[in-house]
Amino acid sequence: MDRLRLLRARAQLAGMRENVGRAVRRSFSNSVRADDGASWHWPFHAGAILALSRDERHSILDGNVKRVLSRTFGIDGDPSSKAVLAHLWDTVRGVHTDAGVAAYTQAIMDLGATLCTRTRPACTMCPMNEGCVAALQGRQAELPGRKPKRIRPSREATLLIAQTGSNGSSAVLVERRPAAGLWGGLWSLPQFESAREAIEWCVTEFGDAVELRSLPPIDHAFTHFDLRLKPIQVQCGAKAAVRDGAERLWYQLNAPPRVGLPQPILRLFERLRTTGMA
């Protein structure tokens, strides 16, 4: 019985291997036939394997080949962009040879890897130099084109330094940030869209306020965007000191409470203390 089970398991394994092999071969063939210039690596890999192993006519377009074609034919633009990539696929199909496919495939990849390199290409040794647009026009450094630098998003906000007291006993209003979002759960200065909005809020909350000065902006980089905070320092009336609460407190600059502050705010408070602006 055990021997019968073993034989059956071996037969099932052999059948599974055959099915997987057949599926892979079919997938290779379908991938190459379905190649429409998409930016996936799979058509290139399938084409390169079939061209080198079976000497079949299939196009390849790795980084080295893109560089050779871009320079030889003067193809501008980022090779990873959809339009330029489609142009490169059309070009590589147009120059493909019908004979010696494996040798051609290996040669064009090696040409980009050894002579037509990204920096300091050996144009004098290249067999394509007499008809190469980049070599003839001195454009080796600009071809292929570079991917445009992504512009980082930026945000701005007015930072309110609502201050009460004087002569070394100054305090500034801080609020606990919402748990979700920027500086979640930390204590920070109130933020507003404009200085006018900040002053109006201050007057509404405390009854009177006099704008003292605008301070240099604070630039802080987060993972996905840059933040510019524009602090304004406002002197509040004496009665403002009674406004402490669970989500709001007056932060004594010279006797700071043990609360968590974002690093930019911590540095700002230190600057206020050391410069005597408190």
C-alpha cells in the first residue's frame, strides 16, 4: 500500500511539473507576442531568453539598449516615459536582424555595457560612431534624457506665539495636537492660514492683543512635503493666564513643563529664551 501511494505521488509530481513547464513556455510566448511597448520588465526578459536560447527574433529593451538607441538615433526625453518608451520599442523592432539573433542580442547589450556607458562613453572605439547622433552632435551627456525631478509639495502656515507676562516670567500658549495627523499628540503653538486670522482669534479669545513682531520663518522637511511656518509674536492681556485647560496650557519659557513638543517648536522656544525675546 505504501509503495502504491509513493508511485501515485511520483506520477502526480511528474504531471504537475509538466503542466508548470507547459504554462511557463506558453506564458513566455504570449508575453512576447503581447508586447505593446508597455513598461513592464517581463516582455524584455522573455524576449531576451528566447532570443539567446532559441535564436528566435524577439526585441529586447533593457537599460543598456535604451541608452544605445537613444544616442544613436537622437531620441530625446525620459526613456521611462510612456511616449519615449513606445518610440524606443518601435525603433528596436525596426533595427532588429533576422539572422544571427542571439549574437545581435548579446552584442547590443554588451555595446551599452562596455562602450556606450552612462558616463565617459568610448565613442572613438564604438562601431556606431559614424552615424550616431549623440557622437556627431556632442550630446552624449544629455542622451538618454533624465527623468524630471519631482517637485516636492510644500505647505505654509502662520504660527501664533501668544505671549503673556514679561521680565523673565513669560509664557506662551500651546495646544495639544490631534492624535491623528501632523505632530499627533504633541503640544505646539496654534496654527492659522494667515497672520490676520491669528490676531483676530487672539482678540476673540483674550479680549485684547498687540502684535509685537514677525519672526524669521521656520522651514521643516517631512517625508512627503516641506512645511514653512511663519511665526508672529503677540502680547496678550493679563487675564489670558486663566485660560489653561486639558488641551491648552501656558508654557513657561524659563520653567518649561514636562510636555512633548515637536523639535522645530522646541528650537523656537530655545531661541526666544536665549535672544531675550521672551
